Amino acid sequence: MEAHNTAVAGVAERIRYFYQKRQPFRIYHGSTLSTRHIARQRDSVIDTSMLSSVLTVDKVTRTAMVEPNVPMDQLLQATTAYGLLPPVVMEFPNITVGGGFAGSSGESSSFKYGMFDCTINSIEIVLANGDIVTASASDPETRDLFYGAAQTCGTLGVVTLLEVQLMESRPLVELTYLPLRSMPDLLVKLEEAAADSSVDYIDGIVYAPDSIVIMIGRLVSSQPSGTHPQRFQGARDPWFYLHARDKLAEATLDSGKSVSDYIPIADYLFRYDRGAFWGGAHAFKYFLTPFTHITRYLLDHFMRTRVMIHALHRSGLARQTIIQDLAVPYSSAEAFVDYLNQTLGFYPLWLCPVRDAAGARNSPGVRTFAGGKGPHLDGMVLNVGVWGMGPSEVHSFIKLNREIEQKVRELNGLKCLYAHAYYTESEFWDIYDEKSYTALREKYHATSLPSIFDKVKVDSAPPDPKAESWSAWANRKVWDVWPLGGVYGVLSSIKGGEFLLGK
């Protein structure tokens, strides 16, 4: 802990410097999974990239003390060595513990445990005035800070340590694929599976309106004799969503027959890493490359999430990509998927049931900010992952995104704020509880920090030709020419190095 405490003291000193100058700052973690444009300047950041270690794993209390920049694969490796496992492990190995807490991260176990922040017992946080505080749900003095810091993107302070809950691990997941023909059938199956105490993981993929598969996972210690483990992490292994589609065909929709795999725990938890769900398929299409088992094998290095997110930011293609996670009540799920089919028409869609934060903690009303102001759910929502290429023309792209946001609002849903948000400020605060959030920022000296709206907003106004410099215009036009942006993104990912900070 000595090295940790020394590093945190340095972070606190730097924060006090900005606080005394009343200068806003951003947090530099060293990595990102956000698709928003990254704007960091070296002279106005708090560098926490050194906070990247699992400090302790306690088998008795089933907890781990973890620094915020520990990625999921490192955390999983550290805990499974003790026969333990975080209840919620996000699907990409490079999502960090701090990102999962401060953002809005969930996965296929979230029907049981809620979002990742629901599995955190306490945090160490450096407030915007430089004070170092430990906040937890069990401490009445800091409970509001603990809950307020979750899902508010680091706008109440800098989290420097988290106590993560753990559970018993097993080496395999028995994954059963259930074929379905409609959203009503899917919702019935989701409710049945969530009510089964033996089920540990649930998610689904919609390949077409009448072609849906639900995957139900159970942690197991062994597999039947004569069967072989199904892996997804090797270059020769299938991409998971393609494998699930094959299993859907094997199960046969007409018979309703199910089939199962036995998957090593890490391969299951990070099953969507290769290809970033199906986002990598768009890269093949962009570069006019055949999408075959051989080409996926040859280009496997570039199809890992760590590399793809680097290339996406550098290429500028994030400006044309719809990457959204949108949560709606079960009662609105069929209408929302129908709307997406009519409006976008691209598949697959990812489905993940998520227990609402208050319901997961069995403590209604604890989420004053991130849960929104509407009559939201003390129960289950259905997260719909919507990922694909939008219109290349900027006005059309912005218009489409705003229409999707409006539809989610109409259906009493919420969107995850890791991605592009096109709300106006008044629209944003009509959804979220500005009064409670502002009170927390004032109480904990955070008003000099960027607000969460400042961090997640995308400027919905296209560039003004009269105000834009000639060089900026030329640069934008050059990189919009196919395939220059994509080639630059790939070359940048090959080179590696820093891409989050300005010079």
C-alpha cells in the first residue's frame, strides 16, 4: 500500500494546484473504451495511469482492493488464482475497474447483480479540493458521495481505489442456446431464466425480427465426458456472434431444440472481444476485404478491442458510427426493437437484461442522479446494444442520433453515457436530476470540474464554414476521403503509443 499511498498523495497535490487556480481539469487514465472524441491537453490533466494494480485479494471476505486502471482481464487473472470471480465482468478485457464504476457498465450477469458499480463496497476518492476520502454505502456520512460518484464519469472527484466484491469461481460456463422467433417469446424466456436461481448469465442476439437466440449460462466445475471445451480467445477460434448464429441454426427454430457449449470462464467472459461483438465486420466491409475464416485469422491482431478502439479514434470513423447501449423497460422492448428495425434496419442487436440499481441493492431511491427523474424501474430493464454505421453526411447522422434519443425518452428508457450524446443541455437535465447532482458537486467542492453534461455532450452543430480555418477545413476534408481515415487509423494502431493526449 505504500506505493499506492505515495501515488495518491501526488494526485491529491496536483488536484489542489488546479483547485487553487480554479482551473478545470480532465482525468487521464491511459486508456479508454468511450467512443466520444478524446480531448486531453497535457497541461490540464490529472494523470492516474500509474494506478493499475490489484493490491489485495481476500479469500475470507471475498473482496479485492483494486486500483482504478486495472483492466478486466488483469482483475480476472488475479482473482481466479484464489478461486474467486467478480460478480460482474464486462465483456471487453480492456474495460477498467474505474471505468466500470464511473461509467455505466454491465454484462450478462447484470440481471442478477445490477451494473458493475453495484458490486463495489467502497471507494477511495480524491475530492476536487485535494482531500482524500473513503466513501461507502455503509457510512452515513459518505453514502451520498459513494452513490453519486457511480456512473457520473469522474465529475465528483478522482477515484483512486475500489473494494470489489467477489464470489466463488468455477472453471467453465455451460452455455445453452435457445432459438426464438419473436420479441414476446424472448421476454417470456428472459423472465423464466432470471427467476431460475441456478442461472448465472443471460444475454441474447437478434439476427432478424424472426431470428433470435438467448444464451443462458451456468458456472460448472466439469463437462460431460467426450465433449471438448469451446474457446473464443485464439486466432483460430470462431467469433462468438458467428458461432452463436451457427448454434441457432443447429438448434433449429422450428423444433425449439436447444444446444449447449462448455466454455472456459475467461473465454466466456471475453467472448465478444475478438471483433468487438460484430463491429469488426464493418472494418472488413470498409476496406473491401472478404469476410472469411481465413481473413479473420490473418487479421486477428487488428480485431482485438484494444487495437480497434485505438484505430477507431485515430481514423475519425467514430463520427459516422452509431455505438449505443439503450435500456428500456420490458413493456417497451418490443416497440423499441420494431422502431430500430424500421429506422435503422441493421442487425445484429445485442440484448442484455439488467437489474435496476435500486432493485439490485434492495434499497429503493439510492440512485439520485444516474437513474434519471422519470418513473424508472425498481426491477429489470432490457439493454439493447445498437452498433453499426450511420449516414456519412453530418447533418443526417446527428438527426438520426437525436431521433433515437427521443424515442428512448418516449419509452421511459435511458442510454448509457459512454457513447455519443446529442441532447441539448435542457433535454439532458430534463432526464437527469440536476438539483441533486449540483448539490453533491457543491458539497464536495467539485463545481470547478467539468459537469457530466460537459463530458458526454457532442456538439450537435456541424462546423461553421465561416468560422472554420482553412487548414481545419482541409484536414477534415482529406480524412473524410475513403479510405484515408481508415488507413491512418490502422497505421496508428500498428505504431501504438499515446493517442489520448494532445502534445
